[in-house]
Amino acid sequence: MRSSKRNSTAAPPPAPGRSNKAGHAGNRLAARVSERRRSEAMLRVLLIVTLAGLLAGCGTEPPPEAAGRDVVRPALGFAIDVPEGWTWNDLAGDIVLEIVPRTGDAETAEEATSGANTGPAAAHADSTDDDAERRHRARTGPAIHVAVIDREGMTLDAWADQTVASSKELQADLEVVSREPTQTTAGREALTLVLKNPRGLEPFVQRLRLVLTEARAYAVIATAPESDWPAAEAAVKTCFDSFLVW
């Protein structure tokens, strides 16, 4: 009599826990693959950012025309001449440079800039200077300042509006006398503004030359008591005409 049982060729059932272990191993492998891909993606981003930084750094190289200027700031992308009989100080913040008439015991502009005119803060840097002292000098005698900020998509007109608003925050009585389009000597589009405070014992005048590059907004700001402007005109013209940005 034949047995009713049939020989089975099916694989024996897995041992308890075996399927779970295989599943966990697969999950760990997938996690490692995913982590490796994330690391590779992060490395690619890092390389792109590094390359962009290197390319941006190349953009700070001064053009040949900057070689003859008294003060050259490659990191900030500008150069300017110092008028004869004037000297300069590097400043911290958005106002990065001050040019003022030289006093009797100060170095000449040539001595101050010789061999040091391309540094971020050269021989005449004054770390103790502050805004109150700077504004006092501008109201009691002629002074020329250079401001540099990130452009952040501003138009030239918007930059003019911002500089006027900033000036009026310090001196509410300032009035805009004129606002004229012009060009730098290198052919960049620019604006020249004249502001005046007509009140007080000694009214003062502020003249600004505004210009943009792709990355930055620049202002050369000349300020003097009204009675000092005739004597300061030539110096202001020297700074405005020599101002070069890139």
C-alpha cells in the first residue's frame, strides 16, 4: 500500500529571525549607498563654491590704469589719487577711506603711500577714529570720503536715494541742490549730487559722485563748509576725476 505522503522538493522554511536579519542588512546597505551619494553631492557643491570664490578673487585684480593711482584697494575694487597737500586714512565700515588736508606734522601723500598703497590698511590707518570725529572734521573743514557697499541689485538711482537718505539721517536740514548724470573718466555711468545745509552759523555743502559695478556700489563724498569750497574745488576734482572702480 502506497503512502499518501509525497516527497517535497521545496526549501525548508527559514530559521526564525533569518528574514529580519536579511532585511536589516539590505536597509543598512541602502543607507550606506544613500550616504555616499549625499557626500558626493556635497563635495560637488563645495568644489563649485570654491571655484566661484577663486573666479571672484580674480576679479579683484586692478586694471592697468590703477597702477598710477596714489591709493589702490584691490579687495574693494577701487583706486583714487590723493590731491597735493592732502593725506589719507583707512577707515572701518562702509566708509573705507578718508582724504583730508595735510597738517604741518603729517607725512606727505607720497611718503604715506610709498610701497604701501595697495594694502587693506596701510601707513595712515587710524584704528581709533570714529564716526563722530569724522563728521566733526567734515563740518569744520574740507574732507573727502569713499564709501563701498554690496550692490545687491540696486540701480544707480536707488543708490542715490539711499545715500541722500543716509546723509539726511545725520543732518536733517540737508537739501538736494542738483542731481545730474555723468560718467567716470573710464566711461562708467555715474551720478553727481550736490546737497547743502543752508542753516546754521556755517552752512556746509556735500558733493557726491556715485557709481556702480556688477557687485558693489561706490560713493565719493566731498564735504566742506560753504566758505571753504573755493579752496577745495581743485582737490575734489582730482578725487572725482581719478576715481576708478572695477
